[in-house]
Amino acid sequence: MSTHNVWTHKGTFLLAAVGSAVGLGNLWRFPYLTGENGGGAFILVYALTIFAVGIPILIAETMLGRNSRRSPIMGMRFLTRTHNTSRAWESIGWLGAASAFLILSFYSVIAGWAIHYTWQMLTGSLAGADAATIGAGFDALLASPALLTLYHTLFIVASGLIVGMGIHKGIESGLRIIMPALFVILLIVLAYGVANGDFAAAASFLFTFNLADLSLEGWLAAMGQSFFTLSLGMGAIMAYGAYMSSEISLTRTAIAIAIVDTAVAMVAGLAIFSLVFGADLSPGQGPGLMFVTLPLAFAEMPFGALVGGVFFILVLGAAISSSISLIEPVAAFLVERFDLTRPQAVFAMVMASWALGLLTVASFNVYAEGTIFHTLFGRSAFDFIELLTNIFMPLGGLLIALFAGWALTHSEVMKEMRTNETWFTIWRLLVRFVAPAAVAFVFLRAIPQVEGYLIPAIGALVIVGAFAAGRTFLVDDSQEQ
Ligand code: TRP
């Protein structure tokens, strides 16, 4: 059964995909990674991989969704049938559903922290506080299972309510309010950063270019980030693509998504580091950058409490527009496959993810260390779940690129891309060879044991294997019909 649902407006897919893409990855992860990996050099590689890997896979994933007009799992089942390929490619849908469920479980816990800080900022409880007080406040938040669970619950329920109301009344209308508000807030924070912070230092920190900083690690981190930030490889984009009007060019839309997403990351980076440098704080704080360093900067600035509150509302909005795209693919599958009503399907997905999220909550306090889990997996439950998603997402992207690149026919692709032969050829080259190779490297990097020279060696093996798989399962019968 096909969903046959289409967004009310032509521009909604773009809005929804940008909503999914822009999230904690842009506001926190991008600035922090850039700082760690050589500023401008990192941004150069990041931009390169966005164009050579991100955009082609974005086009491929949207294409699979729009071509099948079904939720990712049912859509892949449909495509393997209509294209006479191995049913193993259905794993794209299952992997995606598993990733969505896992990512949502911890994304909701982390986003919940932003609820806490919005509240703290707006009530002025951090005004004038010093580094020790703010650091202790963050530690106290993490030490409280009750508080973390409360925020986690609030966030996931809010996301579930939006998706439960359906793609038109819920997701579409929700995004039409959230997204413009986010852009306005981002500009307010940037203007505030320029006025009260050290914009020049931020700009030179982010854009100073030093070729010597281009380490292999930096390359890999940049590729991983370009992947994560575009929400690729787990069916979110496929699910949204299934509702996209057939008339729109995928090529142009994908490029627009990538440009807006990158622009948001850059502006957020400039704003955040202006404030950080303006307050004489260190940029390399990792996880603490947004929840300790930034609140500290706000505590010292004029009108910091108000602007800080506004900033954390931005973080929350960006996170919620991402989390609804995590719920949608699984909820749509449950509706199609088991004939559940949409609220039932959303409830099932959200409840399961919520329960799993309790493991992440406990990872920061009661199960912080020394449990059976640590002995078995060598890390906390939170780190383990994150590691799993860091493997699943690139793997999903790799399979998506191969399937779209080898199984779909020339005319199918041309119908979706609406472009000329040159662009078609470039795209196919990228999804058939370049993207799988690049993703193989990112994928292997996610496995901590694989280091040093092993990476290129095993990477090459995987590429050859993927290529062979592509030929065996995809090219033969489907192309001759
Ligand atoms: N792109 C999101 C961000 O930048 C994170 C993310 C990764 C995501 N994969 C996703 C969000 C899938 C929604 C769906 O924060």
C-alpha cells in the first residue's frame, strides 16, 4: 500500500529537509570540530565532501523516496521488486529504522538539556555566575536522573505530538512556524555576538587557512560531519522525499538544502565564537562548549540572560525540527505495514525510543561506570548507542548510493533529477564510485580499533567488495529489461 500523500506546498520538502538537517550538528558539533581540525582547512574539506559526497547521496536518497512513494522499508521492498534486485537491499529500510530509533533515544536526552538552559537563562539564575558555578550546575544536571528524564520526556512528547498530528497539520504547519523563527533568532544572536563579542577573532579562528592542518583525521572528521549534518543514510530524507511533488528538480533542491545547512553552520560558528572569544574563553571545550562555555559567556554580557534564553530556544527549535524527521519514517512504516492509526504508530515509536533513552539518562549518573554494560562493551550505554548509529548511518548511505547508482535506470533518474546528460553523468560517477569510497573511509573510522594504515587498506577492500556487490545484485537483470 502506498501512502500517496504529497506535501501541500511545493517548497515544503525543502523546508522539511532543512529542518531535519539543521540541528545540534550545526549549532554545536560543526563549530567545535572546525576549531579542533584547523579552522579554514577543515571548512574547505567539509565543503568539498558536501558537494562530492553529501549532495549526490542526498539526491539518491530523495530519489528512492519519491520514486517509491512509500515509507523507507516498504519503499525499498517495492523498489527491489520493481527493479528485480536482491531483497537484501531492503536492509536500507531496516537499517534506517534502527538508526532512527537509536538516534532519537539520545538526541531527545541531549536536546532536553536545552530545555533546562532555556529555563535557567530566562529566569536569570545564571546572571553574573562564575565558571565554577556554571560548571557545577552542568554537573548537577547530569547527576540527576529525575531531571534528565523529565526533560527527555518533555522533548520527546512534544516531537511526538507534532508528528502524531500528521504530515500536513503537524509537520508542515509546525515547520512553517519553527523554521522562519529559527532564522530570525540566529540573526539576532549573530548581531548580538558582533556587537558584544569579538567577531574578528571568531572569523579568523574559523576561516584562517593553513594547509599543514589538513591531517587525515581532519579529512575523515569533515566527511563524517558532512554526512551527519545532512541527516543522510537513515531514511529521514527518503520518508520526506516520498511526499515530494514530482515536478520539482531534485538537483536544485539538494543543492539548496546543502547551501542553507552549511550557511547556518557558518553563521552559528561565527556567532558562538564571537561570544566565546569576547568573554576570553577557550574554544576547544568539546561537549561543554554549548552547555558550559556559552552560558558563561552569556552570564558576562549585557542582556546576556535574555539573549541566552533566545539562543537556547533556537537550539530547541532546531533539535525538534530534526527529531520529527526521526519519528516520521518509522511511524509511516507502522501505518503502512500494520494499518495502525498515525497516533498509535507515533506512540509506539516514541515509547520505545523513550524507554531506550533511559539508558542514556543513566549513563550520566547511576550507570556512569563500572556496570556489566561497561565490562561487556567497554563504554557507557550512551557511547555505545552513538557508536552504533555512527556505523549504521554511513553504511545506509553507502547502500543508498549503490542502489540508486546501479539499479535505477537512466530514464528514471533523468525524470527525478531534471537535468542534462552532463550532470547526470557526473552524479552517477559520484554515487557509483566516489561516494561509496568516501563513505567506506568514514565508516571504518567509526570503529575505534581500525587505525593507522589499516584504514586505507581495509577501505580499499570494502570499496572493491561494494563494487562487486553492486554488479552482482544490481546490474544484471534489471538493466536488460
Ligand atoms: N542533521 C542533524 C543535525 O545536524 C542530526 C541528524 C543526523 C539527524 N541524522 C539525522 C536528524 C536524521 C534527523 C534525522 O543535528
